[in-house]
Amino acid sequence: MVTADDSSPARHIGHVLAALACDIIGAVLRSTCLLIACGCLFLSCARQSPSSVAIARPEPDILAAALHAETTPLSAADIDHLLAEVDAEADSIRPASPTTPAQLLAALNRHFFGPDGFTALQDLTTPENTSVAAVLENRRGTCMGLAIVYLALAERLGLSAHAVATPVHLFMRVELPDGPRNVELLEEGRELPDDIYRRRNRISESSIERGVFLRDLTNDEVIAHLLSNQGIALSRENRLDDALARYDRALKLAPQLVVAWYNRGIDLTTAGRLDGAVASFDAAIDLHPNDAQAHNNRGIAKARLGDMDGARADWQRALELEPGIREAEENLRKLGGS
């Protein structure tokens, strides 16, 4: 058996790199307000609302898919009950006389953001960030859960609505005869132009041109966001294998889902699977090159692999994107350069 003397140069280098890697600051920010289905199957069928009026839902039904995606599985009876309640809620919103799409949208927004509607939450650790059943029960949610309920009601009212993604947020876009209308879920339905979302989140033109952000999402892609949020919650419970399984299922539905690649990279770093972590951060950065935290965290994974030049370059790029970012500054200082 070959042993290494502690005084050997190779052993000392190894110690230095290990100490540096252990001391590097990781920005494990769970970058999402964006947060499985059983096989991610979407269900489409005509169900009976409490008024016994059959409602034929367009396929796929976003709410049915989300309820089948609960991390604590719901019974078929519970799912049917919640679907029927939302059917009835849509009936209560629908005006008695024929109306225009703009009037339907106004009626939906008055209800959704009114006293009998839903309250917006900013706390991403609440159950409502990962459970649509909790959103319906408690009448409150983050942008993730609110988006699914809003979509479900819009579908039942016959409105053409889609969720739209930024790097850390979902908002709604409703198609009207005179053009699309944005609906901000966390600001009581306020209409904000795309450019505000682009500037707030430093979204590059290349990301927009490739359809990564600010385009209408399919229902599959919305469910992928939900899967990603569930993965984050599982990671907080130290259930890394379950979290990684959620990210992987999300990415099968939405290969361009930046937040799933990013959080997959964080959890693989935590698990010591560093090559996979770097590959995940590579994918996230390719899709969203302006993400300073992704650069910082890829630098951490590279440093732990011994790629100090690559780590330095990532931390420097993080500071170019977000001057003053503490984690990158501290990591460069520990590395001994800027």
C-alpha cells in the first residue's frame, strides 16, 4: 500500500485546495418564485359542477394536472371535489348576459383580486408555493400557485390565457381582440409591459429570442415550474434524491427551464457530484447568461474540482454582472486575487 507523507508537495497542494473549497461561500439562493404529476399526465374530462351543469374542459386541464402533482397525493374524491369547486367559482364569475373577452377579463380580475379572491404571498417557504390544493383551501399563494388557479378559471371562462416566465417569477398574459394584456399576480392584476420585467430581471435579448423568457408557456411548462418548486422544498428537507428526481422530471417537460438547471446544480454540489453540478450550471448559464448567482455557484463547483482558473473567471464574471455581489467578492479574496 502506498502512503503519502504529509510533507510531500502534492499532499500540501491537496490540503490547500480542500481548505479553499470548504471555505468558499456558496450563494444557495433558491432563485424562484417559480416553483409531478403522476407521470405528468394531463386529464381531460367533463365533470359535474355543484350546479350539475357539465363543463367540457379543453385539454389539457392545468388544474387537474397540478392536483395530481401534489407531493402528498390527494385521493380521487378530493381531486374531484376541488375541480367541482373551481367549476362553480368560474360559474359565479361568468356574467349572465353575453359579454366581450375584455369584459370577461375584467370580471375575472375583479373576483380574483377582490375580497373573495386570492391574496398574494411573497414567502416561498409556505405550502402554497408547492401545493395548489393549499392555495385553493387558504385562498392565498405565491405566483406559482396563483398562476395555476388563474389559468384554470380563465380556461373555464373561455379566455385565452397563458403563464409567462421571467428568471424568478410568473405572470399572466391574456389574449384580447386588441392585443395581449399582462396581468401581474402579485400586484392585484396590475398591467406591466414586458420591458419592465426584462429590465427588472436583467434578461438578455438572446434569452428572449431563444424563447427562454417572456413567451407564452404551455401547460406542460407550467407544471414543470411546479415540479421545480417542489424540488426546492424537498431539498430544504434534505431529501436531495427526491429533489433531483423532481428537477429531472421538470426538465423532461421543459428543457429550457433555467431554474431547474440552476437548483439541480446547487443540489448536485451539495451531494458532492461536482461534474454534474458544473454541467447543470453550464446549461443554466447558456440559457440565462446574465445570472450572476449561477456564475458564482459554478465557480464553487469548479474550485472543488481543482479548476481554480475556471473558478476565478466565473467569480469575476459574476461581479461584472452584479457589482458588489458579496459571495463572489469573498471567494475571490480567499483565492487571493481579483
